[in-house]
Amino acid sequence: SPAGVICKGPRLSAAAMICFPGAHWCNLIDGQKVNFQWGTNQEVSNYDNSCRVTVDEHVKAETPICVGPRMQNLGKEADIWLDLRPGTDGAMAMGWLNVLINNDLYDDLFAKKWTDAPFLVCNDVEPSGYEVYRFTSGKCQMKTRLLKESDLKEDGDPHKFMVWDNLNNRMTYFDADSGLWEGETWTKPTAGHEGMQEHLLPGVSQGWVPDPTPFDPAIDPALYGEFEVELKDGRKSKVKPVWEYFTARVAEYTPEKVSEITGVPAESIERAAKIHATRIDPSTGYGNGGVQYQLAIEHSCNAIAMCRAMDTYIGLSGNWDVPAGHRGGTQGEFVFKAGLGAVAPGIPNISAEEFNKTLGIEDYPLLGWWQGWADDTSVWKAIETGDPYPVKAGWCSTGDFMCMSNSLQKWKAFPNLDFFVCEELFMTETAKYADVILPGRSYAEKEGTFTNTERRVQRVRKAVDGPAGARLDTEVF
């Protein structure tokens, strides 16, 4: 039962659904016009850019904004502090989307070309699709009611998602297999310009920003409307773009409604969203900066939905893959080969039958696509009740279960384990239950490398020697 349940797991899962794992990370040091800290105390606690860097960027920005229930140091410096009730971040994100769309501040070309907004929803067909890669164990079946060519004709391609082209008054498609629109041929972008950021740190390059690429051949995918299609079985069906459903849902979250949920005044919500979404310098071709949203958001029950709403807002406001926006971390397999990550032996190669025994996979189908582990609450339910099967042994690596949710349940469940091992830095409440205790090392007691969110590989130097007998996690594994 990993810490990923409450640390980066929801952000990685949500970002993977929308773009790619890690895309939620924001490039702070590019000098944001609007420095936006949400659910974080990064000025004192963060392993990437933190402390002095965070404070400097916050102070230099034209408008610093903080979202969080507690007034931290950055909140004192912020022009706007939205002190929402804990756990209401999802409503706040939907409110920001409401302001973005109702004030026509969203990137129309981005919505049409790089999202599923114009894909047509058909409620008259059974969900169907194709096999897709699953992160942890081979492939899984993707099924959807989005209209595909295979819904319109027997030999149709399920990878081709249909849209209505307003420009040519006809149906066309996006090919999810090739990543191209009908008739499109990919060529490397050549039109663009240097980044236009102020206050860059010494040695940081502006970089090169490509201009948004138009549709070629020219089309205009419909975001609004209702269209009649004939399905392959001869039935007629009325279909609407995803955007229609999306904006209808967002319309429910007016600033006034969000104010009732979060406790933040409606005028403050609207003012902050407008300041961030209104481009201070439209000539750059991109937004005012990303949203530094972090760990606190993942400690509520709707974390993945919140992160998806936040990532959607980031993209539609022009802050994906641009200076001061969200560009993700450097992808480097060597990191894992160097022993800085670990997976239980055999996980990628187990059979589908074994994989489907993962605790919680029926209640939380997302586990079958993304994770290589079980759901935390489902594990403890199985230990406590034996349903769907008994769990009799456990292992904990540097994490205290007793400080996570529902500690009373865990306290009652621990005696049901026949054998329990704990690798730990301190004698925690969880470690007290262990039959075997293994002393672990902290980051300050090792040499190593890691990739951080600013696309850099960093060297970690050992600060102190660990106590005798202590070992790194990877050595223990």
C-alpha cells in the first residue's frame, strides 16, 4: 500500500489521462507573470525548486495568487488569497473553468485541435473501442460512447473519432492511432520565436516557442450543436460534441455556487480567475504561467477528478508546454536502472487472472490501467474482514500507516496479520507492530541522482553517515 495513494499518484494518474504522467509539474523558474500557488507550502517544503527560488518568483510576479485554507508565508505576500474550506478544491477548479469559458478566455484552437472537445458523443451505441497499452500489465480494452468510424460502417476503424466540420459542412475524424487529423501530414514546426519571459535566473535560456499550428487541410471542428448520423445498423441518432456536455457541467459551478461550497467570496473567485486567464502579453502566444498545485489536493476523496479539472484549466488557458507553464519532468529510464525506483518482482509479467486479484480493482477500475499496486482502503478492509480473501503478511517501507486515514480500523486490523516487516527511520506507531524491524536510511545519508520538475538531472550529496546497519530502500528490496 504505497504513499502514491496520497502523494503524486492522483496527479500522475490524472495527467496520464489528459496528456502524459508528470505533465502536472509547473516550470517555476521561467518567470511567471502570475505566480499561482495552490495547496502547497513550497517556500519551506519541496524537493524541487523551493525556499528562496519560490519566494523570489512569487515576489517578482506581476500578480501572486495563493489558494489554501491556511495562511502560509507566501499567502502573506500574495495579492489574492483564496482561503477555501479543506477538500473543496475541485469545486474551486470548476469555478475557474466557468469563469474561463463564460468570459471567452480559453484557447479556441487548442480546444479544437488538441482535446477531445469536438469528438461526438453517441448515446445510442454500446461502448466499444480497441486495445490500449496498460502501464503495468500488458493491454486493456478501451471502450467509449464517443462516435467512431466503426460505429458508422462495418469495416470502420475504431481509432477514428468523428467530428463535425463546420467549415466544409461534413463529417471528418481524428485518428488516435496516428495522432493526425484526416488528410494531415505531420511536419516539424518551423514558425516560432524566442520565449518572452522577464526575470529569468542567470544561465536560464529563453528557449524557442513554436507558433500554434493550424489545421492543414483547413477544417473547423464544431464545439457546439447537435447532428444526426446514420449508424451501421441503419438507425438514426442525434449526437453532440463533448464540449457541449463539458460546458453544461461547468455552467453549474458559477462563482456564487462555488462560494457556497468553498466559503470564498464569489467576487474574489472571479477576480482571481480573470487575472490569471487574461493574457497580460498576448504577443507571446501563451498564457501567464501555470498553476503550482501540489500535495494537499491529493488528501481528499475527489483528488483525481480535481486534478483532471485543474489540468483541463491549465491547457485551455494556454499554459501547457510553454515557458513558465507545465512541461513535465525529464523522462529518463536510466534513473530506474540506477536503482532509484523499485517494482515488486514479476509485476509486469503476471497473468491477467493474477493481476485481476489486485485488491480494490473491482471498486476502482482505474487501478487496472494505471497502478501496479492495490487500493489502500481495500487492503485494510481485506486484512480486517478477509473479504475478498485473507491477507496474512505485510511489509512497510518508511511510512506510518497510523497517521493515514482511518487509523482506528488499522489498529483493529493489525492483529489479523501473522507476519509483519517494517523498514523505518524511526520507531513509529506502525513499526511497533512489526515482527521484524529493518533500519532504513534517509535522503541525507546517501549519494544519488534524480530528475526534478525543471527538466534537470540533479546530484544528491550525502550530508551525514547513516547509523550502523541502516540500508537504502533499494538495497533492502
